[in-house]
Amino acid sequence: MSPISILRFYSLHLFRFCLLLAGISSLALAQQGVIRGRIYNELTNEGLPFGTILLQETPYGTFTDSLGQFEIRGLKPGLYNLEARFTGFKVEVVYEVQVTNSKPYILEVGLKEEENTTDSVVIVASPFKLIEEAPLSLRTIGTSEIKRNPGGNRDISRVIQSLPGVASTPSFRNDILIRGGAPNENRFYIDGIETPNINHFATQGASGGPVGLINVDFIGEVDFYSGAFPANRGNALSSVFEFTQRPARDDRLGFTATLGASDLALTLEGPSGENSSFLFSARRSYLQLLFRVLALPFLPNYNDYQYKHKFKFGKRHELNIVSLGALDEFALNLEADSTPYQKYILGNLPVQTQWNYTIGANYKYFGDKGFWQVVASRNMINFDLQKNANNDETQTLLLDYTSQEIENKLRIERTARAAGFKWNYGINYEYAKFRIDQFNQNPLVGTIDFESELLLHKYGAFAQVSKYLFDERLILSAGTRFDGNSFSEAMQNPLQQFSPRLSASFGITPQLAANFNAGIYYQLPPYTVLGYRDTQSGALANTDITYIRNNHIVGGLAYTTENNSRISIEGYYKTYDNYPFLLRDSISLANLGGDFGVIGNEPAESTSQGRTYGLEVLLQQRLYRGFYGIVAYTLGWSEFQDKNGVYVPSSWDSRHIIALTMGKKLGRDWEIGAKWRFTTGSPYTPANVQLSSLRNVWDITGREIPNFSQLNTERIEAFHQLDIRVDKKWFFEKWSLNLFLDIQNVYFNIIPGPPILDVVKDENDRPLVDPNDPSRYQTRFLENDLGIFQPTVGIVVTY
């Protein structure tokens, strides 16, 4: 569809948006908001009595009571930075607390005790989060930053594209690509419970997809590690995400309704007892309706839920129960077949159904010196894909694929302080089951038809110790973990996966710090690789596969000002060993995962090597006098060996990445923001025209086969895009309303993507045989434009 047609389609919605702004502006009332909560010792959960609570740049403040609880009333709705102080503890600043009159804002702020001060000293903390284990490569993102991010669509996977080291693409997918790593190298935790998948329509063997699964209304903050991973977080090579969900309101039942770019979400929250509260949301997409109007040949439909229930049993016991899940259906729009591109898509895309869930419990026991944590969880994902010739179930079956991944996990860990040291140590166990039933026609090796079931025991242990030295000018942290599993003798011994790490931070001045980290990290290859069986013998085919090894070295400088801003520069160098090399396609698994479907289900060996390295610059201004902004630049290389052992650019080699994000809070509760992104064109592998055009090949695949002898020898053009967002909020006596207009790709920048190889067809849609070679079809290339103009009008109602 042309840009003009798209613009016309959205014009009515934009007009309605303007009418809403005009009609509601006279209805808003004068309001009073409330912030209440408690401050406590983060290790013992003891409330801190008579501490000081201040709202920056305002005259508002209060003291905590004997239990560490506080309440500030009479606030005008808006954003505030809250500062919590207690003698002998570091000051903690909570940024962008959104106050409304429809519900109190609930805060629980844990403070870090200072080991080397007298009782009269108050330690002023940096406005940017610093933990001993990761003094660099850590960014913290608040819920307001996620919601208002221009072009972010309330999706954390898109929001982090504003940060250094994170690649973005002009496609509609939101694969998480960190420091040149593949999208299967990231791990996600929600309230300490590992959640393997945070996207709808996920790629099996990777982690990407087009739409985020997590409801941003649940999020308190997100800690994003692009390096310096703590020892208690294993099986990650590129990043770790720690999602902390916010407390539910404790005064009464309330709800939030959100109508966004592609879905409708409803959230219910409130108390469930004197010492318990809950959050629950359900979401359903209407994307399939939009795609049908736009005459697209595929119709995605997704549904999800998210749940949190928190219980407190006295001051020493705390239990969080967390669950989320999704049902995704991918149908074909057989009526949209008027253009060559539509016919091409219909000819090769399978019908797909996918569902997944995670459920877990996190129990904490707080003692006098620290706390114990016991985390138990289960997650499962199911894939069903099917394709028949000409999309007719009575014709030849080309693909019938069913697969399940089930994991049951237990982790026990202890965090404590003793003699000036901070300790974290524990063990983890996991029982996993992988099942696959695969039938597909492969023109290169014939019919692939096998079933496989794999049972796997995984186990690990970890420990980390941290210490402040020289009046806190130096921070040292050393840790290690050991991992093993029952797949093979090579991986059974945890000593073979010895994973040490060391971090250091030295304060050159109170504002300037030099930071360093080095570590060795291991990750288990995808189940699709481990569970693949020889189609003849039925035996596991990849028994020599072992853990992927990644060596990190990161160093940098960070300068923090008194005005909530920071300038940092970091350099990184990463080397990969033992990456699975896929023998059928002669390509490293590290180059795959950016498309739909399944990767890794073929013969492989642990022989691939790679390296990524680069430089990152960040200038960040957190909310200060109504202004916020981020300037991020990344210069990076990502290279993996081809089948000849020569290092070539990987699929994630985005050489230059620039992201400029800024916003301003205006009067009368208006807010505007803009984000501009630039990225060097990413590499791609051209089509093998000679092989793809063979009739026996095309009749099965319906699409091109890449020419991996020319792996990533081509690049798309450099891409840049401007996104803008305008928010207007109204605060009424018992409810609030937020309307927003978000426009992606404001100036319609469209670039040519990798050309699509197609066959020439007659008026009856039958491929034409090449008159010079009857074994082949006549071929042509279709244009493949990347980038789309996408305006969105959104509504958020909170009661």
C-alpha cells in the first residue's frame, strides 16, 4: 500500500484525536494526588524510622514513621523525582513518579547501608543506579520512560533502541541485538523469575518477534545489563534484563484500560487481604483487522495475560507469585493475492499457532544480615506450523511441525553483608523436556521425517563477593559460576564451564569514575540443536555439541553531574568459541534468528568462532526541570567465521548506530517527545538463483535459497527514521485520561531491502518454465521496501 493510501487510512483517526482534545480540555478538575510507601534496609527488610522523603524541585516532603512508612498528600498530578534519605545509608532517588488523583502512587524503596560512615553522615548517591557487581554496562529504565518513548509502542524491546550498543532495523520485528550478538543470547527475569520469552510470534531457537508480551503498566523499572553479568544470572552471552513489577494499589480495586497501536489491554489491581495485593491484565489484538483493511497477505492475532500476587507474612517473609502467557495465531489472507508480492508471501508462509506460559513463585526470608531467596518456576512454549502446496489441504503436505519446550526451575540463593563484604551465593537446578515431531520436504536432502524427545537435567552453583575500599573510592567485585547438564559427558562436569568474572570501579573524583569488567560466560545451545535426530537411525545427531563460550572485556569512564545527567564512554571486546555451525547450510547459528520460524534443527558441530568489538558513547539527562534526553552513539563490528574459517561480517554488523531521544513537559499536562535513529545498513546474503530456480526446488520452498558461499557480502542502505509523540493528560476526581499521538517514520523514509527472488507466472498463476532450461522456472526480483509510516492514536483510562 502506498504512503498516500496509508495516510488516508489514518486521517479519520487523527481527526477524531483532535476532536477529543478539544472536547475534553474543559472538563478537567483541580486535583490532589498522593504518594505513600515505605523505606527499608534492602538486605533485612527492616523499616527505617524518621527518614526524610523529599520531592525534588518542590517544597513538598515528609518524615517516615516508626515503621519506615510515609505519605505525602495534596500533590498536583504530574511527574516528580522522589528522594529518600536516612542517616548511614545511601540516598536513593526514584525518578518520574507519576502522581494522579485516581489512585495513590505506592513506593517501596530499599536503601543500601553504608559500611564506613559515622552515624551523622548521609551518603549522596549517584542519580544513576550503581550496583557493586556491575559498575558499568548497566542502564535502568523507568516505567514513564517506556510509556512515553516515541515510536516505542509501549514495548521495552523497542525502547532500549535508544541506548548505546543496541541495534535497530527498519523491519517490523523488535529483535534484541546487543553489542553485535544474536537475538538468542539474551535472558529475561521478572521479579527474579526467569521468563524465556517476552515476545509474541517468537522464533524458536531465538528470542525475537514483532510485538512485546509484557504489559508496561505492570513495570516499576527495568535493569538492562549489556555486560558485567552478575554470577547469579547464567546462560547469557549478550544481555540480561531484570524486570521489577510495581506494587499494586492498596486502597481499593481499580482498573486501567489501554487502546494502543494494535491491541486493547485491561488491567485490574487492588488489595486481596490485609497484607496482600494483586495485579492482573488481559490483552487482545485487533492487528488482524488492520492487516485485512490494508490487504496484507497474512493475518496475525495475539492474546496474552499477566498476573502478580504479593503476600507479606510479617516483616521477615515475602512471597511473590508471577505468571504470564500468550496465544498467537498466524493465518493467511487468501483474498489478498492481487500483486506479485502478495502471491509470493502466500506461496511460502506457513499457517502457525503458538502458545506459551511462565508461572513461578519467589519467596524471601529476611534475617538480621541479609535474606534467603527461593525461586521455583515452570515455563512452556508450543509451536505448530503447517504448509500445503497452494495452501490447499487436499494437496501435497510440505511442512507439518510441532514442538514443545518445557522447563522446571529451582534456584536458592543468599544475599548478605558481613565484615564489610557483600556476599551472594547459591545453587540452581532445572529439569527440561524438549519434544519435536517434524515432517517437511527439503529439496536438498529429501524428506525429513522424525520425532524426538529429549530429557535434560541442568545444574549450577554461583558465588560473588563485593567490597568497598579506600573510603568508597574503589569498588571490587569477583564472582564465578559453574554449570553442567546431562546431555553428554562433555557437558556433565561443571568444572568444564568455569565462569569467572571481575569488576572494578575507581572514583577519580566524586563525579568521575573509571570502570572495568572481564568475564567468561557460557550458554547452552538451543534445544532445536540438542534434540535433532538422524532421520535414518533415529539417534541424536549432535552429541558432540557443547556450551557456547564468550569472553568479555569492557572498560570505560563515567561522569555524573549534579543535574541528573551523565556522560559515559565504554569500549568492549567479545570473543565467541564453540558456536554451533550448521552443516546442512554451512553457516554459523550466530547469523540466524532474525526471521520467523525455527532455527537450529539440523546437523551441527561446535566449531564456529566469532568476535564483536566497539565503542559506545552516552549522554543522558534524566528528568530535570521538565526536560529529559538521551544521545547515544555506537561504533561496532560483529564478525563470525564462514565455512572456510574466514571472518566475515555477521548478520548483526551494524557499524554506526546513532539514537537521539528527547522530550519536554509542557504546561497544562502536555508532553512532547521525539526520537531520531540512524544505522548503517546491515549485511545480507544474496539469493542462490541457480539453485532456487530449479523446478523441484521452488515447488517445495516457494522462496529463494540463500547463497551461503557469499555469506553477508551485500548490505542494505543506511536507514534513518524520525518518530514523534504528543501526550495530553486529564486528571478528574476519581479517574484520569491520557491521549497520545505517536507517529513512526514521520518523513516517510523508505529504503530498498534485499530483493526478493520470485518466479514469473502466467495469467493463471502457474510458474513459467525457462525455455532455455526446462528444469528451471523463469525468475525475477521483486522490490522489498523497508520502513513504514505508522501513526497511532492511543487512549489510557485509569480508575
